[in-house]
Amino acid sequence: MVGSHGCFVWYELTTTDQDAAKAFYSDVVGWSTRDASMPGAAYTLFVAGDDAVAGVTGLPAEARKMGALPRWMGYVGVDDVDAATDRLQRLGGAVYVPPTDVPGVSRFSVVADPQAATLGLVKGLNSSQQQPNALGMPGHVGWHELSAIDWEKAFAFYGELFGWQKVEADFGGIGTYLLFSIGGQTVGGMFTKPPAAPLPFWLYYFNVGDIDAAAKRVAAGGGKILEGPIEARGGNRIVRCTDPQGAMFALRTGRPEAIGYFGRAAADDSAASRLFVPRKTGPNG
């Protein structure tokens, strides 16, 4: 991919227990950690090999009082944070944190799409996720998945805001799963959530080598398995989980460009209900 505009470039976990989260993800995903705290703000980087791929920070007390829960959030790179934030609002999105500078690091905002799925916008962040082969690298994010109220309206919004492109629509037992690309590379999918599911949100899949062993580490570390491990398209295997503090994430192994929805064996309404109902402990609910 050329440039970072419209590309996912960073991922951040906001949690109620940073030390526990560092230990859990280091064991499950195989990350090491690196301190990147600033005065008054504890911040740790998750590192895969030599690459910083994500960060973890604390959930502020005032946010907890307002009902905020631990969650993962992805940041999309933009050429101009202020202009992109304004454009998002004009397209029906909401702004939770207005454009803000992190001295010496970046400028960012925290926003939501018109269906209330949260993400960040950022400029000036050098990220290993921008490497052409990052989707397949161990410990990196290998897939981005949006659970939406209406995937067609959601894609129209993101296409207008970031220039994302449709790749193909996969039709399964619970509806359409749209694959989308950024800069010519297929990086994710989106679908219309079942009525029983909580609010829309983005789910991020971390690459691991042995999905069965990683799933066992999730359970042993106090996390919960919501679905899987299950077979997906193209020889991929996936598992969806929550960490001990309740933030939802997913793991995958296989070819990232070939990930499908549940895989044909599990594509039915009952499987959807089993997967989605527990998500009230996840990013937005």
C-alpha cells in the first residue's frame, strides 16, 4: 500500500488493569512489552519481534462512571485529522475526542461511524502495520471486521470517508459478508449483525501460529472463548474471545486474504446467536 491515508495503522486496548492485560496478551499472542509512558499517563507498547503493533492504557475513572468498558480500538491513518473529523461529522458520524496533539507522536481524534462503531483517526504515526506483508506477520493484526446495523450503509460511509473498495460479497446462511480492500489489499469484512447482537463495533484478529494452543492460553489466563476455534475460508482458523477484563478480540491463523465469516459449517442463525449474545461484555456493550 502507498501512504497511510485510509489504512488501519494502530490498535489500542483501554482496560481496567494494565498489568493483568500485559501479562495476558504476552502469553496468548506472544507479544513482548515496552514502556512508552508520558508524565501522568501510563502507556505500554505491545511488540511483535521488533515491531510495535499496539498499545495499552488505563480506562479513566470518569469514563467508567459513564459506563465505558474495556475495549480494543483501531486507528485509521488520515492526511489531515481535522479535515477528516469534520468530514466524518458531515457524513453523520460522531466525535468523542476532538483533534488532539500527542507531543512528538501524532495528532488524533476518537470518533464513531453513523451506526456508533468507534474508531480513531490519526496522522503522523509511523506503524509497522503499514508494511505490505503485515497482515500475515505473527503478532500483527491479520483481519478487521465490522459488525454493523446495516453493512451497505456502513460501507457507503467508509467508502466516502476513506476510499475503501468492495472486493466481493460472500453469501452465507446468516446473510451477506462483504470483503473490502484498502489500497488494493483485502484487509477486512463487514456484515449486518443479528438483531440480538449488541451495538456495532470493530473486531480485530491477531495472528498466532497455533490457534488451538492459543485458545487454551486464553482460557488458562482467565479469558473467555465466545466461538471457536472454527474453520473459515481458505484454510483459515479463527477464535473469538474476551480477555479477563472483558475486552473482545479474535485470533486467527492461515491466509488473511481468504478469511470468510463463520465458514460454511457454522453459518446459521443458531451459531450467530451463540456468538453474538456474549458480546455485551465486549467493546461497545
